Amino acid sequence: MKLWVLRHGEAVPYGSCPDSERELTDVGRKEALSSAARLIGQPLTAIYASPYLRAQQTAQIVRESLGFEPEIRTVEWLTPEVDPDKVTDQLVSVSNVLLVSHNPLVGNLLSYLQHGAGYPPEKVSTAGLAELESPELLIGSMTLNSLKHP
């Protein structure tokens, strides 16, 4: 099982509008394109994204760049403050999927999948892309193959 976790690209500043409506900047769009290039040739079966605008825009850039036909699956369990347990509950029967989300969830989820509960979060910049792998989804036992930042 492979799992890719992508933090959205750079967005307009916090406080400039409601958090869920913050959109990507031009830099954020370029960052998303850079991360999308790292996914070329990967066996993605689905793209799941937070409903927040900047995550939706990032996911759409990836989808279009890859020529990925299936629609983006918008899910509430990828918003910033969700507990990693809620995410892993949704991943039990999936494989080779891309999750597009936000910090602090991205950093917490990456740490949780590798080490289990109680470890500090991974540091992930905007449009940071992580690839994790394991024979099956077991909390605390996934291997972080790479964590790349644009």
C-alpha cells in the first residue's frame, strides 16, 4: 500500500478572509505544479481533498497535471484540525491514494502513521509531498519513503 499526503500550496494570508475560503497565490499554484510533477507515473487510484478552497485548488492542479480522470473526492475528514485517527479510519480499504490537506493535520498524520501516538509532527512546508508505504495500513509502522518540498 502506498499513500501520498500533500499539503496545499501557499495561500493568501490567514485573517484576510474566512480560513476555508483562502485561495492559492501564484506561488502556491507553482508549488502545486511542482509537487504534481513528482506524482507522474504513480499508480494513483483516487484523490481525496479537504473542502477548503486552497486544498481543492491544489488537488485540481494535480488532477489536471496528471490527466487523472476520476473526480476529486471532497471529504470533511481532511480539514486542518481533524484527529489523525479519523483519517486512518477512512483509509482501511483503500490503497494508492493521494490526500490533499493542511497543517496541523498533515504533520500529525505523517508522524502518527510512522511512529504512532505521542510523537512530534513532521515539518511540512506548503505543497510538501510525502510518500508512505507498508504492506497494509498499520498505525506506527508505515515507512516514509520521501518528503519533498517544492
